Amino acid sequence: MKDLSDIVKKVLEDHEDARDSDFRTIGWVYKAVKPSVMDLPFKDVLWNHKKYDIPSFETIRRTRQKVQHDNPSLRGKTYLKRMAKQTEYIEKFADIDKRWEIP
């Protein structure tokens, strides 16, 4: 099997829907690695990923996270929303902390 990082990166480049969804990423990776798995019942894939020689859900999730960390352009839309919300909270609490400063 080709390096999983390369496969996940290609999936994220080709399928924007995978950038914000672990399940979409997993589906596209499985389709790229072993298309025949896509025709199997979900529970069979879930319980037998080693038998089918496909990476686990968690391995794909962690790999997506690492690829997106290393390639910011492959981050999804929810990343920007999360960062904006985080900045909003930081500014709010930083302002609250200033009220407790001794002049």
C-alpha cells in the first residue's frame, strides 16, 4: 500500500467534502486503497479492517489531522470558524482579566 499520508493528502486535494468529515475521509481512503471494501456491509468492515488490509478509522483520522496541520490549504471550512470563535473567546476573557488588574 502506498504511504497513507500521500493517500490522505490526495483525498483532501480531490474531495473538499473530506476536509471537515472523518467519515468522508475514511470512505474516500477506503475507495482509493481497496475499492471492493465499499461493497461490503459496514459492520463487516468495522470489525475486520485487518482482514481486509485497510487502515483503521483512527489511523486515518490521525493522518488527516497531521496532513492538515502540515498543509493549511487542505483544512476545511469548520477550521476557520473554530479559529474565529477561539479568537473571540480569548479576546473576551482577556478583557475580563483586565478588570482584575491593579492600576
